[in-house]
Amino acid sequence: MTGLFGSFIIDLFREDFMLRALLSGLMLGVLAPIIGSIVVVRRLSFIADTLGHFSLVGISVSLFLSVTLPRTLAVIFSENPQYLGIVFSVIGGLLIELFRRYYKSYKEISMPIVISLGTALSAIFLSISGKTGALYNYMFGSILTVSWYYVILIAITLGIVGLLFALFGRQIIAVSFDENNAKFMGVNRGLFQLIFIVMLSIVVSVLLESAGVLLISSMMIIPVAAAMKVGWSYRSTTGIAIVFSELSVFFGLWASYSLHLPSGAAIVAINILILVMVALIRKWVMKHNLKKHPSEPQEVE
Amino acid sequence: MQIDINNLSFAYGHKLVLNNLSLTVRPGDFLVVEGKNGTGKTTMIKCLLGINAVPNGMIFLDHEDINAFRDWTKIGCVSQSVDDFNYEFPITVNEILTMSKLRKIKQNRKLKLLDQMGILEILNENINALSGGQRQRVFIVKSMLNHPKILILDEPTANIDKKNVEYFYQTVNELNSEGTTVILITHDEFLDAYNWSHILQLNTDLSYSYRTRKQFAEEAGRK
């Protein structure tokens, strides 16, 4: 075990970049499944992808402004493209909510519309700014190259999301499980959908830098998908998803470090591995139980 | 709670389902709504719950126009299909019931209602693992938790077996005797189990009759 992980653990504390990667990874490991659970319940699994694409518009507009604006102003956008990323992600989230209310019976239509608009605008702004090379980083992300500034940004996001959940978690969950009857519980549906979508948009744009457009949704959805199969309550499912997510961050970083794989891809691969293992173990346990208690009485209604 | 319905008409597209329906449900009334499939029972309930949008002036809840009404927690409702609820994600009965605990609900009221419905033992079970009837009873308990002034129930016993439905009759009758207004859609075979005070019969030709229990009994006697 020490041979396998020894140098990885030592380097975690010796190399600044490794520590930053681990810290941001562990915080993302909590953040993504908390939001991901609600996303899954609301059947919006594609929303993270959609918002990622729209957040990319903000990044490309930043890159565009950084080459067109006078130098003093341009610096703001070239150094912190995340700001506009967050703004555009929120705009994308509001657009999805708008289209969801417009196409009541075909709510998923909202996503391809917003995703296409996001991709098209990103391509246009990236192409005029001549910085298409930056695209790879934002597509796949890189948790190994994040700055301390980014670690602080995630910590603040985690704090805000934690606070919002402590205050309004019950309302958000009520609206997510039963949109139509929320008002009889005294929950303002529109308001809490809005709070959630803004929160989600911010989290997605923060994840963009480390997970990349293409892998954001996997960090949010896959741990929850695995946890759903073993959880017995909402709370336990979210808790298990966080554990799966943290495991995948830790082992993903290790695999990335030892085998020189892209970090985002390694984390997602571990996530999928956990999902498959959970499915197989569950199948085995159920088969085993069935043999043990072949005729368990079932309540007939 | 008082409900005033004034010349309520409702159509899905060009198909008229309710035509000039007018009646008043007074506080403490127990109104039974009866009629064949397609006579607009559920449509009427959806109008009362603000799910089907109606023009101003047709429905008043406690003298306030439904389009201006905001105090929805006064209403407890159970729909015919509780399929609106998302079942695939694990969530326990207790979590579902505390979800509605946005106002302070006494723990023992929750337990008492669960007990009356005969589902106390499933408090910590995952809703996925329950039968249709058990789920239905969970949502009945949920609708009663907030001490609603009115209970609106759309064929609530549809999935519940005979053994457990008795508890339901008792609980609804008891809540009504304590002053809760009740509107209930049901089939006539179950009518005698409830202490209803008024009956609304909807017909396929869009006509309707609204009578007290006494009038209804007299008419039945004459026949």
C-alpha cells in the first residue's frame, strides 16, 4: 500500500499544485453531489452539460474582450474569464427555466435549445478572438493547474451553497419532488426553482475550470446515480453520493499523478468504475438474499 | 373555509367539460361529488385547486377570488393519481412528511395520523418499497398534517384495499366533525361510509344537481 500510494501522499504535501488540486477536488466532491441529487430528482440530468456550454460563452466573450479592449481593461477579462462564465451560466439557467415554463409537457426541449445557442455563440466569439487553442482546457478542464485563487473561489461557493441549503433545503427538496403540490405546503414554487437554478449555474461555472464542459455533468450525476441504488432515504443517498464522489476524486488524482492521465478523465473513470461495482454487488446481494429467503411474504393490496 | 362557485365553465380546447356550475360550500360542509367518467369531477377539483386556470369572478375561496388567493396551506388535497410525485429517488415516508413541516407540526399529530391510517410501522421505509395503497395513505396523512381548513380528495380510496379503507372513513368523518370542510369525489357504492352533508351529481349532458343529504334521501324514498 505504501509503495503504491507513498510517493503520491508525500508529493501531495510537498508539491503546492497537488495540494491545491486535492483541496479543490475534495470540496467539489461535496458540492457536486449535493446539487446533483436535486438535479436528478428534477429529471434535469442534462442541465449541467447545458449550463457548461453556456458558461463557455462567458469564457469566450472574455477572451474576445481581452483582445479587443484597450490593454488596461483587457487584463480584467484575460485574467479572470470565470466572472463572465458565471454571469453567462446564470443567464443560461434562466433561459432553461423560461423554456421549461413555455413547453410545459416537453420540458427537456429547453436544453437542446440552450445548448445549441451556447455552442454557437462560443464558437463565434472564440473564432473572432483567434484563441481557439484555449478551448481544450475548457472542454476537459484540469484540476492539476488550478490556482489558490480558484481554491478560495470553490470554498466560497461551497459556503454559499451550504448556507442556502441550511436555510431553504427543505423547500428546494419539496419543490423538486412534487412541483404541483408544493404550494399546499406553503412553498413558493417559482421562487425556489429560481434560487436553485441560480445556485446550480454558479456551481457549474465554478466546475468548468477543473472538470471542463464535457465532464461537469459526470461529477454531478454519476455518484448520485450509483448512490440511488444503495441509499434508503434522501439523506443517506446524498451522503453515500458524497462518499463515492470523494473516493473518485482521491483515486482519480492518484491515477492521474501515477499514470500521467488527464485528471478530469481519471476522476470520471473512477466514478464509472464505482457505478459498475455498485450495480454488480447489488445484483449479487439480491440474488444471494433470494436464495436465502425464497418466499418472503409480500403485502398484497 | 367557504367556497363560492359562480357560473363556472371550463373547456379543454373546444370540448366543454363544465357548464355554468354554481354552488356554495360552507365551512364545515361535507360535499360529495359524484358522476360518471368524463363528467368533469376531476376538472372541477383542478379548478378549485388553482391547477386549471379560470377567469376572475368564477371561484372564491373564503370570499377571495382564486386568482388572488395565496393562502394555499389552508387546503389539504390528495389527487386521484399521486403519480405527480417522483418515486424513483430514495426518500423515506418520514422525509416526505417532514418536507411539509414548513410550519411547525407536532410530532404526535404525525404519529397519530399514521397510526389511524394503519401505516405507523412504515415511517422510516423508502417510498419505493411500498405498495400503491400504502403510498396513497402516506399522501392522505400528508394532506392532513397542516391542519387544513378544507380537505379536497379525489377518489382517495382508489388504491386502498377494503381492510384499510375503514380507517380512512373514520379519519375523514372525524376531521369533518371537528370542523374541517371536506370535498370528496367518490363512487356511490362508498357513500354510506361517510357523514356527508351535501351531494353534487354531475351528468354526462353537463347538467348537475346539488342537494342536501335530506333532499337526496327524500328523493330516493319517492323513487
